[in-house]
Amino acid sequence: MHSMTPLGVKPKLNEEGFNKRISLLLDHEEEIVEFQTVYRRADGSLYPVEVHLQLIKDVGEPVFLAIAIDITDRKAAEEKLTKYAEELKEANEKLKSLDRMKNEFLSNVSHELKTPLVSIEGYSEAIRGEMLGVLNDKQKKAMDTVIRNADRLERLINSILYVSIEESGNMKYYFKPIQIADVINHSVLDMISQAESRGLNINNEVPDNLPLIQGDDGKLIQVMDNLIGNAIKFTPSGEITITAREDGSNLHAEVSDTGVGIPSEYIDNLFDRFYQGDGSTKRKYGGTGLGLHISKLIVEAHNGKIWAKSEEGVGATIHVTLPKKSQKPSNIN
Ligand SMILES: Nc1ncnc2c1ncn2[C@@H]1O[C@H](COP(=O)(O)OP(=O)(O)OP(=O)(O)O)[C@@H](O)[C@H]1O
Ligand SMILES: [Mg+2]
């Protein structure tokens, strides 16, 4: 039997190793054994092979049938793949470090931008309030524009700062038991004058006796301000309705409007950074496309979920679920 073995031409497989493999066949534990080894060519060069070894009985003397497949190309491909995987890993590490640098850069720039902005806003308010002298109507109008744009700039800087802090994992949350109705009432008060100036009614249908959630009220008010702000911005006429109800282990809040709605092809990307649908949204409605992204970061920090449903031309509904405060000590605080 051993005279059949190709041991002589297999520099990698010793007799013991070969015997071990064929013992599985001899003991009928396996019908075919497969292994990889190295063969030597007539010219002495080596090449990797995959061997399929089978014991053929029923033909008188049992014989071994060996199929050896040259796997030089496969091995080379595997090595290439391993090398690519390593290169990819390296590139990924580099990207992560660049991402960290970008967040630090954004955070530094935003801080630096804020300082001069505070003085621009302060002096503008003082001039508009005629603390530095009486203004004519044209000057008042001009100062209103300066103040409005400084506000916009401040909101933009705050959003960028927020995203960079959140993405670097340095955002601080202060969780405590809260009533979702308090958050929504606060937010409605924040937004009511904006809604009224556009002739929109806000129906606040949130009951004030729902189970408590464990949340950061300041951050959740920011989410609701953005959702109601969007509803106002994208609703030329009609109304905005806010509801909340208990839903299993969650509270489920909805902010619906009767506005322009969201085209179905945009729904999946709505919560991405700087996403505003097509370019026309930015031109027509302004904004930075960070509101929903920040809202998602905040909701997920509460172990909640946020998603959008809409029928174009009919309106949009943004859904938010937040886990009810458990009776047991919470793992987020
Ligand atoms: N209620 C809504 N109705 C229609 N479209 C909406 C609504 N809410 C969001 N969108 C779409 O989703 C995009 C992203 O919203 P998001 O709040 O992130 O950004 P934004 O409102 O454009 O800017 P920002 O909130 O940063 O000022 C919007 O630009 C708009 O295209
Ligand atoms: Mg917004």
C-alpha cells in the first residue's frame, strides 16, 4: 500500500501524516479525505496541490484513487486577497484618524467662529435697539437683515459643533425621568409664533399622563423643535398635529403635517448629514440639512428610533419611539 503513496514526491507530508489521513478511509470514518500539500515536479520545483483521496473497494484488491489539483493560482489569489484585506484595514485606520481630525477641526473652527459672532450679534442688537443713536427706517431694515443672518450663522455653527462633538463621542447627556408632554409643550411654545406667522395651526394632542421616559429634556426639546420647525417650513397651508401614545415598552410620538411631503426616493437618506433632497430644497427653504441627522443622533442616544413616512403632495409624518422608563435601574443615565 505504501508503495502507492506519493510520499517520495511530497516534501511536506511525512509518512506519519499520510498514515493518519488514510486511517480515516481505512476505518470507514470518511469516504473521501481532502488535504492540501506540496508536490515536487520532475524538474525539482514545488507547487501546492489539493488532494482528494478515496479508497475504492469492490474491485478485488482495495485501491486508492487520488486526485491532485494544482492550486498554484488559487493560493496566489488567496495571498493577494489577504494582502488586499491588510491594505484595506490600514486604509480604514487612516480614514478613522482623518475622521477624528476632521471632527476636531470642525469643533475648533466652530468655536473660533462663535467668538466674533457674539460681538457681531451684541453690537447689532445695540444698534437696532437705537442704544447708539436714532436710526432711520432704511437703517432699521438693514439691521434686521444683519441680525437675521447672524442668527442663521449661529444656528449653523451650533449644528456643526453639535455633530462634531456627538460624532467624536464627547456629547454629554443628562438623563432623568421626564414626561414627554412637558418636552412637547415646551417645543410647541418655542415654535408657535413661527407657525402663526405662517398661518398654521399646531394641534398638540399629547396626553400629559403617559408613562415617564428616561431622557435628556434639553436634547429632546431640540429634536421636537427641529421636527416642528420642518413641519412649519414645508407646509404652505394646513396644519401640524402632534400625538403621543404608549406602544408596548415604548412611547410613540408623531409629528404630522399637511405640507409638500417627501418624495419616496429621498425617504431613506433623510437622516444623513447635510441631506436636503434635491438642490431646490436648499434654494427655496434654506437650512443646512443637519436637523434630522442631529435628531437621529439624539433619539438613538436614548435607545429610541426615528423614521419618516410621507405621501408626496399630501404631507409628512415623522415617527419617534423612546423606551419607557423601566422599573428596574436604567442602563442609561
Ligand atoms: N416635514 C417635512 N416635509 C417635507 N420635507 C421634509 C420634512 N422634514 C424634512 N424634510 C426634508 O428633509 C430634509 C432634511 O431635513 P433637516 O431637518 O435635516 O434639514 P433642513 O431642515 O433642510 O435644515 P436644518 O434643519 O439643518 O436647518 C429637508 O431639507 C427636506 O427636504
Ligand atoms: Mg430642519
